[in-house]
Amino acid sequence: MPEITAVIPNWNGARFLPRAIESLKAQTVPVSILVADNGSTDGSDRSAEQDGARVVRLEVNQGFARAVNLALAEVASPLVAIVNNDVELEPDWAARLAGAVLASPDVWFATGKLLSAREPDRIDATFDLVSRAGCAWRCGSGQADGGPWSQARAITLAPLTAALFRRELFDRIGLLDERFESYLEDVDFGIRCALEGLNGVYVPEAQGTHQGSATLGVWSPRMVYLLARNQVYLVSKHYARNWNAGTLWRVLMGQMLWGLVATRHGAAFAWLRGKWDGLNDRADFGSPHPRIHHVLGESENLLRDLQESTGMDRYWRLYFALA
């Protein structure tokens, strides 16, 4: 088995980080642990060192993407796992995902099934899909375990909550885009992989649990702001210069519907501020890839099929009815 390094981005994760480290130390295959600390002030970085992890540090919190990139610069192993600090993994998680990646040279990454730590019979994360509106779905989140979430499949977007990659992939595709800071940086990375035909697999037998939103909180203003802004970044980066009427309608309608969801959670101002900052960012994202509409179309079609087979969420029911 090739060497595996697990990267854990961390910011003030004292409540959960020790359990994440212990679950990685208990893997059935050897895993080196590298914590990328984002200027923690709760002592979690020092605790990680005492627990046997190597720690690289940023002086202040610069976001998830920056922390991962800092750690990747230190990784020389052929395989690298990226794991949130509030995840606990089953002992065979790394072995199962590594086996799936090594089974074929065409497999570049693998994800498993994360269950909710609060409701262990509910899905937290499997794999991601993204619509042509620039809004993503963490597939199965909140749904009952079983059904399509227990079936292995090829995937294009890997949530960085817990996933295993060939280290070479980051040399071919590039590191995470630090302009995203946190949230949707993994969707952007997955889109870039898909555009180059570098895909992965979902391995439902590789399991763990995830607390979810442990750093910023569920529907916190900061989380909503980053998601709202980064949705604009996804659209701007990948296809804003290659519009057609159908795409324009989907983007406007999908983004507005997501704003209504944010408003229901008391985060309307954060959503508006995120959209404003995203629209006013004049950063040059480059030209859209010629395959972008094909990639997004395939992702949206599978998203619709899975939603229809598992019971449409209100947001997606409205989106597909209007689209």
C-alpha cells in the first residue's frame, strides 16, 4: 500500500480535532497526519502535536483553501486524504478508498459515505453535484441512509469533508482556488477535474460520521455570505462569458431561489452582501472551458434523476419546475 498522508484543516477545533486524529491513527493502513492550522487560539494546534500529528501553521485564519494548499506543499506521499476536523472515520476508511483509487489508473480520487453524527441513520455527505445555476447539492444530505447512497458509482465532484486523492492530481489540475476561502472551493476543484476528464469513485462501504458546520455554525451569517459570494465566483469563473438564454435564466432563477432559502433562515442580509461582493469582484478568472456546458449539463441531469428517485427537496422541485 502506498504511503497516505491525511491533511486536516483546523481552526479552533479543540472540541473535535482529537477524535478526528484518533480515528486516523486507528486506520488499518498507516496514515501520516498533517494538521494545517489557521491561527487557532484554543490550543488545538498544540494538542494535535501532542497527539502525534505534524502541524503547519498560519498566523491568522485565511480560509479552508489556503490551509489545504499550505499542507499540500508539504505532502510527498502518492496518496493524500483531506479530512475535516469534525469527522470521525471507520478504521477501514483509508484502506477501502485507497483500494478503489489504485484499482484503475483512470480513478483519481474517491469518497465514502459520511453519516450525521447527530442522526446516525441520516446521510451527511456522499458526493457532490452542481446545477447550471451554480448551486451545488451535497448528495443525500439529510436523507435516510440506504437506496442510491449504498450503491458505488463513478463521480466527478468530491466533497473535501473527507476524500482521498492521488497527490499528482493537484500538480495536474492545480491547487484549490484561494479566492473561495471556504465553501465551494471543492466544487470548483471538481469542475476543473471533470473538464479534464479526471474523475473518481464513490465507495459507500468507506464510512464515517461528521458533526457538520462545526466551525462557523449552521446557517451562520458568515457561512451564508461565503456561499452566496462563491456561487457568483463559480459562475464568473467557469461560464459567465459564454451565456445563452437558457443558462442566464437558470442562473438568475436558481440564485434567487437560494436567496429565498437563506431568507427563511434569517440570513437575507448576508446573502445580499455575498452577492454584491461577488458581482463587484473584478478578478480575471480567465476564459470558460469549451466543455463546461457539457459537464454542467451531465451534473444537473444526474442531480435531477437522484432528486426524483429520493423525493424532491423544495428548492430543487421549484428549480426544475421553473428551469
